[in-house]
Amino acid sequence: MGLETGTYIDSLNASNPVGASDPKSQGDDHIRLLKSTILASFPSITGAMTATHTELNILDGATLSTAELNILDGVTATAAELNILDGVTATAAELNILDGVTATAAELNLMDGVTLTTANINNAALKAAANIFTANQTIQEADPTIWFIDDGAAANNGRWALRITGEQLRFQAWNDAISGSGTFMAVDRTSNVIDTIAFAATDMTQAGNLAVTGDLSMIGTAHSFQTLSTGNALEIGFFGLTITPNMATGKLLSGAHASGASLYTYFDSSDMELVAGTTSTYKYGLVLSPRGSTHGAGEGFHIYARGTLAATIGATGDVVTPNTSAAEIGTKGMEQNIQNASYTLLLTDASKAIYKASGGAGETITIPANASVAFPIGTVIEVINQGGGTLSLAITTDTLTLLGAGSTGTRTISDDGSAVIRKVTATAWVVSGAGVS
């Protein structure tokens, strides 16, 4: 008998029925067996199956679980679209990165043919369009550098860099081969305090005002300035120029750098001052007053000592002193002061000759009291009378003594006479000469 038994298709025997030996009455048994095994093997097939054997064979060897296959529930991708995944070796974790991606097919297609590695993509530079950042960006590495490249620049003239190296911020110019550079500005710091900003340039141009609140130091052979604010000092020259700020009148202090300093003024009426001292009492210094200067001592080279004018060298080489000491510098000859009327001596008449050339008699030359005009002890003044009459030589509250006679008081100088007076103490003068009585 060629009738087998079984539950599923794999129980069917393709050799049954065997032929003439099988009774016809078993034919219905064979038909029922086929139906029962097919239904038992495909219990969930409730419609027409359109998949080909090739398509079904793709599942051969699949170990997916029901839960994993259920992920495809609702997938509307076509066979062509699913075939794109053929050969994909990404892991589930890698594919999960796409979870939530809203990119369109067109946007994803931009990656078609891309050969960048993950490292390449992670280091990709921003190009081709303006980029707007809405959050702070950080560049963090050893020796971070931002390059600026001008595609239209001449050879070796278009590559610039903003770089941090050795804890110093540098602005640099590089050649095209990145084999040589020049730093035109370098900034050093200590914590959040800027220590120094160093510039390296052949020429620097400042189009606007330059405000300096601290010391300004420059090393070089020649520098010029058009303006210098009051309260800041300036030091220029081979050894440098040190300027002390916040001084009351902008006086320049002398110091270790003063040796060999070269100072220039480019204004017809502006003084140049080199003074050492405090802001209230400039002890020693030099003032160069050009033609047209409004300096109190006038045009010339003025020397100050302990805040007082000590000497002036004029444009013709004459030396003028304030006559506060008999030992101060004087002229090689005796300067003449012509006075044809009565006249009271001034401090500036020391070492001069008072000359009366006309006017007749009746005029008086008066020596003022020490309390009003303090001539230094040792002061010598000559009085010459050629005015056509006698000339009186008087003194106020101090003493005038005629040498040889010992008499005191007012003296008379005859016409063509000459008297020489000398201060011997704070309130005493002596007089001698031809024609003096």
C-alpha cells in the first residue's frame, strides 16, 4: 500500500501512490493528506503569494527574530530602494545613528560617491559659503592656528595666520610654502593680565590719536612726534627714551637712558624741555626755546638749576645769567647800559657799565637797598659820566663808602669821570674812581 502519513509537507513521499498495486479507493486519502499537510505547513497564508522563489531564497539562512522582522512593518520602500542596502556592512549601532534623521533623499544623495573617512569628515573645514555661528566655537589643540589665505594675492604675499604658540598670541605673515614667517605682533600675558604687545614693522602709521596711559619706551636712532599730551614725558635716542606719565607739566625726566639722547622739535614756537626733578620742583634741566617761543626767558638755550634759571645762551652766543651769584658765568667784555636820565640799578646791571652820554647835570644813579634788590656780594658795576655835567651816585638805606677818604653817603662823579662800585657785604658798598668826590 503506497499511502504515507504525516503532518507537514516534509512528511509527503513523492513515490506514492506506487501504481497498479494501490487500490483506487485510496485516492481520496492521498488528496486529503496533501490538503492537510499544506494547511499545516502554511497556516498563516490567507491570500495570494506573489514573491518568486528567487526573492524568497534571499531569506535562506536568515536568523532574524520575529521582533527584528517586525521592524519592517509598514516599510514602503521599493525593491530597488531596499537593494541599495545590498552589501552594507554597518552594524546595528551604526545604523541606529540614522534614527531620527530628517534629511531628504536629495540631501542624503549628496553623500553619493563620497570617499571621506570619519576622521576626514570630523576635520572638514567650512568652505564655499558664509557661516553664522549662534554659539561660541572652540579651537583646542597644541599650537592652534587659523589661516587666512588671499587667493588673489601675489606670490608669497597672501598667507596670514593667527597663531598661539609658547603661550604667546602671534599675528604672522607666511610664504606660500609655509617654510618661513614673520611675526608682526606678539602678545604676552600673565594670567588675565596683558604684559607686553610687541610690534615688528619697518614703518608704522597711526592715523588717529594715540593715547598712552603708561610709560612709552622706544629704541631706535630717530623718532618724531607731532603732539605729546600734557602729563606724559617722552624719551628718545639710541639708548631709548623713558617718559614718566602723570607729571604736572609733561617734563622729561633724565635717567639711565639720557646718555646720548637726541631730541628734536619740529615747531617754530614750541619749547623742548629736558628736566630732572619732581613734579613740583624741577631741580635741574635744559630748555631749548626756538625763534618765536613764548618762554619767559626768551629765545635761546636755557639752563635751570633747582627750579631757577641759571643761564641762557642766546642766538649770537652771548651768555646771560640771573646775577644771583658772583661766581656765575659772565660775558668776556663789560656790557654797556646807556642811561641819560636818573636811573635805579637793576639786578641785571651786575657786571655792566652804566654810561651817561648826554643830559647835562642833575641826574642821579641810585643803588637800591638790599631788601628790594639783593645784588650778590662781590657784584661790580662801573658808572661813566660824559653827559656834560655832574652825576650823583646815591644809595638808599644801605652804606656807600668812598675808598681812601672813608666818607659815606651820596657821591658826585664829575663830567668825564668814572666810578667803580663793589658790594662787599649784604648792605655795604665801596666806591673808587677818577673824578669821584
